[in-house]
Amino acid sequence: MTDRLSRLARSWDEAAEGYDEYFVPRFAPWVQAAVDALHTIPFGMVLVPCCGTFPELELLAPRFPDRRIVGLDLSAEMVRLATRRAADLAGADLGAGGRSLVEVVQGDAATLDPGWSAAAVVSVFGLQQLPDPAAAIRSWYDALLPGGRLCVVYWPEFAEEAGPFALLDEVMDGRRDRSWEDALVPALDGAVIERDELVSFQMVHPSAAAYFDAANHAGPLRATALARGDDYIAELRARYLAAAPAGEWRHEPWARLISATKPLSRAGEAPPTS
């Protein structure tokens, strides 16, 4: 494992509990949008790379009963919490006699093993953290069966013009490289791109301090804190709060949703199932 991936894994190990408590409820509408994009898929496994604590599972299991659903994440602590979520779901009634066939695997989702074979791949807010997002999205697409669907939702470099995310970019110097985003759709050469759009929902934070502290202890700033130290984070926090509004903070950031289908092979075109 590279130093960057090792630091990324450690950061999410430290952030996992807080992430599940603070960010998972706020990210739920985007998870719903991603799962809703999976329709008329062939029979087979549903794979969730960068699953985190696996909030997709509660939507996927009743929609795709009696299928293998696999979550994959680099962080051991995220995998532990995802496994706990899967265990809680195992006793739930999925209706129509369905049962959940869930597996959570610790591993690097940046490049999938060629042995993976899935009817659908769905990933929410993991792609932007990977060292080579274009290579990752291609490996996820390559794991699809003919007729399979890929849906990826990620935070783009510019997710809003004003708000908590935008202010954090600003105080961190805000110079962002968007070239990796431009490479995503070309990386899906041969795919049928069904959707490529920005999807926005409202998020609410009790205060600027609540958001910053969550981002630091339970979110994407954790890796920065490990790399640059507590003094840097303290100075960043002071600048952030000095520029932020007082009180509750509402905003509607944009995430990018890319949905693609792998064409059916000429050899056989068995009708897909939902």
C-alpha cells in the first residue's frame, strides 16, 4: 500500500464513527439518487466500492433481494461498521420472502481485481478521494456483466459557489485541478452514458463550527490533519470561523452523477431483470 493510501485508510479509520453519525444522514438523498439509477439490470452481484459504513445497503437489499451485495472499502473501521449494518439488516423483513446476501470486504477499490463480475456497480462519494479516479471508474465499469449498470456520485472540485464547502476551499487556498474530472467520461469508452448531471439537495449544519469540526474529525479533512498536523488545522479553523456566518447554515451543494450501461454482447441478449 502506498503512503497516500495508508494515510487515507488511517484517516477514515479515525473518522468512521463520526462520519456515520454526522455525514451519512446528510448524504442520504444522493445515496437514494444513485440507487434509483440502477434499474433493469441483469441478474448478478451488486458491488459497492468505497462503501464506507454502507448506507447504500438499506436501499439495495429490499430492491434486489436474493442477490449477493458486496461492499468494498479500504478502511478497517469502515468495514467494521458496514459489517454491523449488514448484521442489523440480516434480521429485517425484506418482503416477498427475500433475504439479504451481504458481504463486506476490506480492500482497495481504486483498481478492482479482474475477477469481479457484477450486474451493477454503485458508489457514492468515494471516487474523488482515489489517487486516479479515471482508472478507478474504468475498472468499476470493466467489472460489469453485459447489460450491467454503473452509477457513480462524487463531489466535484467545485460543488457550490457559496456555502460551507466553498468557504473551506477558499481558506485552504482554493486552487483546484479539474483535469481528473474531464477524464472520467472518456475513461468509459464503449459505455452507453445514460446520465451525466449535477444533482443538488439541501444540507443543514447547526453552525459553521459544527461543520468544520465534523469535516476535521469525521470527514475529508482528517487526511489533511494527519498530513499537516494539528497546528495547521487550528489555524485553518480560526480563519474559517472568522469568515463564516453565525448560526444554522443551509446550503445546496452539487454532486455529479454519472450513470452508464455496458452494452449487451452480440452473442446473447437475455432480457435483464429489475
